[in-house]
Amino acid sequence: MVELGKLTPDDWQELRDLRIQATKEVPFAFGWTTNEEIARTEEDWRKRFADSTHYSARENGKLLGVLCVSLETKRSMQSHIAKIFSVYVAPEVRGQGVGKMLMDAAIDDLKKNSKIVKITLNVAETQGAARRLYENAGFKQAGILEKEGHLGDKFVTVFVMEKFLR
């Protein structure tokens, strides 16, 4: 049975291992290469928790999914926007609703924050299943960023998506 929770800085090694797995599997989806993720120090990983909430999905204690949320705190004119990023579900539990569970938990928490009006996220054109998950959660495409990322001579287009809470 999959259990939802939130990661803490003490979970940094599990997050690192899952991110390395994710960047190997879907290199365009996360904005960082596997080598960049491997090169990060413990301090680097722990800092990732300072400005974001990391929702987690575990089965029998094993981390199998993550979804991160950050709130805009530095620019007051965008303080009504939350950003979802770094969503990943391990292959062995895909198709079992884990991504939906993570998304629902994050959206439910964001709805409780009366300051949050909109949630945004980006999804690579190569991530069809992720895009369907976001559309099913009520996100609409708001824009297209062509050649937004690249690995060597391969470029990727990214779709900007948004969901209004109020």
C-alpha cells in the first residue's frame, strides 16, 4: 500500500537516489543531468528543502515518488503563485495512481492557503503521461517554450501549464 508524506532534509539521500534514477530515465524532464545530480554535495541536497515542500510516496518504506512545490517568496507581485516541479514516479508503480495521489495532496494543501490563486508547472513535450496527469488535475496549457532545454545537440520544447484555484 502506498503511503503519502513529506520529505525532510534528513531524507536527502533517498531524494538524491530517486533523482539520479529519474534523470537517467527521462533526461529532459528535470533540467539537470545525471552527472550534475551525482556531483551535488549533502549540503546542496539539504538546501533544496529550504524553499520547497517535497511530497513523497512510499511503499514498504521505499521512496517511489516525489512532487515538489515552491511558493514565490521573493517577489511580492507573484506571491499568489505556487510552482509544482520535479514530479517523478518510479516505473514499478506507474499506472497505479501514485502521480494522482501526489498531485491531489499538493493541490489540497495549496487550496488551504488563501494567498495562493494559481499553480504553474512546466512539462517537456516528451512527457506525454505527465502531461495527461496534469490535464486530468485541471491544468491547462498557457504557453510553449521552444528549445527550452538541451542535451548535446538535442533540444526539447516545454509546455507551460497553469491551474487556477480561485
